[in-house]
Amino acid sequence: MGTTRPFNFAVLGAWLLATLLVVVGTNVIGDAAGVGWLPGTGRILALVFWLVPTGHCLTAGRCAPVAHALLGPLSIMVRGTYAWIVWLRARLGPNRELFRGIAHLRAGRLEQAATAFDRHLKRKPLDLAGLAHATLCLMALARQGEALGYLDAALRRNARAEVLSLRALVLSSSGATEDALRDIGAAMALRPNSAYHYYRALVLVLGGRVDEALEVLKGPARPAKCPFSWYLLGVVLSAKGEADKAADAGSRALPILKTARLLGPTPWARLAEAHMLAQMARLEQAERAIARTLVTNPGDHEALTLQAIIHCRRGDTDKALQALEQAGRRNPFSVVTAAKDAFFAPLVAAPGFPILLERATREWEARLLAIRGRPGVTESGATS
């Protein structure tokens, strides 16, 4: 009878270390290319090539020595080659500007991302991924007019529900809530889907119509159907001044937001997480999340608005007013909606707030007229 070799901890340890280094290296390359972690096929290949040699170690060398000698280096070669193919495709392929823009976006370099997305959409104006990323980027920069230009052009060529929902988000962030709701209605007509009820709730939240948003969240978009709706519910309840219920919704939303941030660490996932932390009175953690956003994008109006909320909760109305004034310089609608938010109740009573609100309202109304009067849009708000 043949003898069985003992379990080899050294070989297993060396293999696990090599696997870790290759996987981390692969994902670093993916991040540099703007494609993030390995897609599904790559993960399956990595798993298969990791399990076979590990199985050899776990069975104390009962697998064929040739397989043991070849599969380790082969798995490293396959994963390394795959990573370089992804990198080259991102750098040289037709979507290279999109990948470059996503890489900038994930790093918080919004101006560079907007430039890359602009180049991509000039070549592929109907690309949904490009439109979605460009829209989110330009909204963070408060350049809604540019985002609407891309979306209007795409809708004139092909009326898609996804593009209508994106335009609704841009319109609602500009205060054109009725126009946004019209787009959501058109999207739901094209593709009846409960996800668009969620978009409707989001549009109403952005428009400051929290009572209507709460009714939507009690219906088809309730959190039981869409877990991310816990975040919206927390925002709505905090705006209504129901702090305890908002904190409960925040505690349910926070794990989901942390998962979203790990899958794609964008500034918006970080800010949404900060918003929930503020609702749960975990102000120091919320401040750290906001500070990371403001390092790369100092004028981010959403981050500055959240900063104003934190100052309000601490009773420092002077700093809150200063932060909200900075937010209003980039997007005056931030100040207009703050006047309706229970979070800002102490700030609304401050001496300097009425002057700030009056100035912001004038600027917002002027921007709203420009949005509604943009080329190719009828008086009803539809794209001609």
C-alpha cells in the first residue's frame, strides 16, 4: 500500500498568499481601468483556478503532481492575462472614455469625469451607461443644463424609459418637479415596473413634497418591495420632523448603503450614508464621510447641505447658515428646499436666513426659466 503524504500547511499558505496578491493586483488594474472588480465570468474562472490547487493541498497530495505543478502558475497566468485584457480594452476599446470617466468618478474627480463622459457621448450619444454616469456627475456639479442637453438629444432619437427617468432626476434636482413627474409617468407607461414608483418617490423627495412621497412609499414603492426605499423613507420622516422613526429607517438603510459603497465607492453612496448617520445622531461619523467628499469636490452642494444639517443639530446656526449659503452658490434650490425641511427649523428662524432664501429663490427661478425654455422643449415640458 502506498503511503499518504501529510497535510502541507506551507504549500497551502504559500498558495493562499499568491492567490491574494493576484486577486488584489487584478482588481487594482481593474480600478485603474475604471471597470472596478472582475465581472461575473472572471470571478468564476478565478474561483475554479483557486479551488483545484487548494483541493490538492487539502487532500494531502492525492491529486496528480503534474496538476499541482501546472495549475498554480496557470491560474496566475489566466487571471493576470484577463486583467491586462480588461485594462487594454478600457484603454484602447470604443468605450475607453467611458471607463476613464468612471475611474475619475470613483475617485471623486468630477471635472475630469465630466470631460471624459462628454467625449464618450459625442461618439455614442445613445449609450445608456454613458448617459447615466454623465447625468450623476453633472448633477453633483450642479450643471443640470448640460445633463439635460445630453438627455434631450437622446430622447429625440429614441424615447426610452431609462432616459426619461434620468431626465426626471435632473429636473427634480432643479426644482422642476411637475416636469419630472411627467417624465416618470411617461417612463411608467413605456415600461410598467415597480422600480419607477421608487423613482417617483425620489422625485417628490427632491422636490420637497414629502407628504406625497410618504404616500408613494406606503404603496408600490414601500421598503418591503425595494430595500433601498428605507433610505428615502428616512429622508422623508426626517423632513417631517419625526426623528425617532427616521432613525429607525436609517438603521435599516445603513447596511444597504454600506454594501452599495463597497460595490462602487462613489461620492453619492458616501453622502447617502452620511445622511443616514446624521439622522441617527451619529454626527462625528457623518462629518467624516462628508469631509472625504469635500476634499475632492469642495463645492458639492449636497455635502454642504448635509454639513448644515449637522451644524443645526449641534445648535450652531451661524456655521449652518454659512454652509447652506455655500451650497446655494452652486445650487440655489438647496436653500429653497431647506426652508421646508424640519431639520432646518432652527436655521429658518435665524436673522440672516430670509435674505439668503430671497436671493436663492430669485436665482432658482431664473435657472428654472432657462431649463423650461431650452431648445426643443414645448411649453408642456415635453421634448419635441
